[in-house]
Amino acid sequence: MAKAENFGLVDTPEALGRLGQALAGADVLAIDTEFIRERSYAPKLELVQVASRAGVIAAIDYGRLGRREGDPFVALLGDPGVLKVFHAAEQDLEVLQTLAGRLPEPFFDTQLAAGLVGYGAKPGYGALVEGVLGFRLAKGESMTDWSQRPLSEAQLTYALDDVRHLLDVYDRIRERLESMGRLTWAEHEVQKLRVSVEAQQRARQNPATLYQRVRGRGGLDARQLAALQALAMWREQEAERRDRPRGSVLKDEMLVEIARRTPRQERQLRVIRGLNPRDLDRYGGEMVAVVTEALSRPASDYPTPEPYSPPPDEATLALADLLQAVTHLIASETGVAASLLATNSDLQRLAEASRHGKFEGLSVLEGWRGGVLGERLRDVLEGRSTLGWDPGAHKLRLHASSR
């Protein structure tokens, strides 16, 4: 068992090696990251904070060290015998996959789990520490530019605080999950997060599907989608070449507008409000060439437009609102955050499905959600229960139908 030790900032290969030795044998680690994503094509990892049960704690300066062969921490990320505990893991997973070449396995997310045992939807780390452990963390360095060096003692302390108490929070939440019979729920949600992150990574790595992540593309026909597909690939290449965020090369709404107009001449771009004239001087001809080449392909190669989905009518919206009220009632009874039970989209799809009596494939009716919420919603939809206001108790109640 490693001896308790605060390594502080680990910024040399030698210190990283010593940290790896101190963490060897740990079966669970608290991990957090600090990165900068608003100035570059991909998020740039600056720090990884790590803590063990034995009291080993450190901030690894990857902004200075970079990726390196034989990194002992990277080996721990891939060790199936070491549980990696995060709070709000999604973005941490993204940057650590870039560091390690794979997602950490296995992992646990205290933010997801907290919503299952009464701490609300997506609680911040500071709020969760206060709610679970009863003390408040300092917030003075929340807007730090983590790419600047040297880091002050206050900045380093702030960074280390993000993992200093995380295992204590994890232990308390896990105890509650086990006592309430909900640990498998948390494991299911973690797996669901993993699948989502992996899908996002695959989409980013497939140039042909980049257009599917462009906001506002609904309503484009197949020809316009072909132009958008090519423009999205061009933007991705240009963002990577210039090491700039995609949106700083060309915003989504501009991509969609250019695709909608399918320009064949550069002058057609100059009438689009919002396009920077300087960018048009540099890249206007290139964008027109990209669109022209895309439209020269056979129409059979064009992307298939998404089928038109008419907006829900007022009766469907009213039913979705009723189901939302039931969801909030169940959330208050169970302590599970309403947004974890069902999203607005989930409930609207359920309301639509109820009109046709086809409920297959709806997540709100499956798994642990089906047992907690789905059955109650089906009772309402099929007339076995009614929702009403209890004026004496000042609360909503579900009542068995008298039909």
C-alpha cells in the first residue's frame, strides 16, 4: 500500500514515474481534468488530477509533458482492475481518450449516480461535496486559464480539491445506491454514457457523417444535403489544418445557408449576410469548388433527407404535459431526478406512440425506468389511473380509475 503523499504538480518524466509507483496497487482512483477547448481544433489537455484512497494526490502537467511512451498513468487508465471515478465524466472521457488512445475502463460518474439518490439533476461537484460531506469548497479559480505557467499555489490547490474529496463522495453515494437497490441503475447509466461517447467519437472520425452534427440542417433536400456534407468535411479539414475550433472557421448556420443556396459562383456567396469578406477573399473560391464537386456526383450518392415530421398537435402536447406532471410526481416520491427518469422528448414520443398503441422501443418503458415510471405512465395512458390535485395535502396524486 502506497504511503500518503501530496505530489503537487508533476511536470517531469521522473516525477511521473514516481507517481506511477505510488499509485501502483490502487483499485480505485479519483480523476479530473483541466483542458482548453475554445482556442484549438481539439481540446488541449493541461492537467490531470488524480487521488487514491492511500492519500496519494497529484496534478499531472500534460500541458508540459505531453503524450509519452511508457506513461504509467496512461497504463492505469486502461487497467481493468482499477475503477476510475469522475464527476461529470463526458468531457473528461473525451480528452483522456485522446491521451490514452482509448476510453478509461471501467469508470463511474458521481454526477449521474447522484441524480438517482436524491441530489437532483446534474449537481455540480461543489454542490455535491457540500450536500454529501457537509462543507463548501473554494471557487476562486473557476475561470483559470490552465494553459498559463507557472500555476500559483491557489490554482494548484483548487485543481487538487477536485479529486481530494471525490472518493469520499463516491463511497457515500455508492452506499446509498446499494441500500436503495439502485446500484445496477447507476451501472446502466454509466454504460449508456460510454455508448454515447463512443458513438460521438465514431461520428467525428467518419468524415461522411460530419454533416449530421450540423445544427439547422432540417428541411434541406438531398441536393442541398450533398453540398452540406462536402462543406462539413471541408470545414473539418480546414479547422484541423489551422488548429482552430470548427465554429471559428465557419459557423453551422453559415454552412447550412451556403448549402441551401448551392452557389456555383463566388459572387453568390457575397450576398449572404454574416460571411466575413476577408474569409470570402481567402476561401470563397474553395467553398464554391467544394459545392460544385459535391453536386457533380450521381444523385444516388446524395444523402437521404430526414423524413418530414409534422409538429405535434395541441392534444398531443397536452398529453405530454400530463405525462410530465406524472414524471415529476414520481421523481418527488422516489428521489430520482425527473430528467433522469424521462426527457421532454421521451414523453412527447410516448404521447405520440399512445395514439397508435405502439410502445415498442421507448426507453422510458424499458429497464429500471420502466419499473419506476413507465408502468405508471401506461396506467394513465390506458385509463387505469388518473392524476389529480389533493387540496388537503397540497400535492398531486395518482388515483385508481373508477371506470
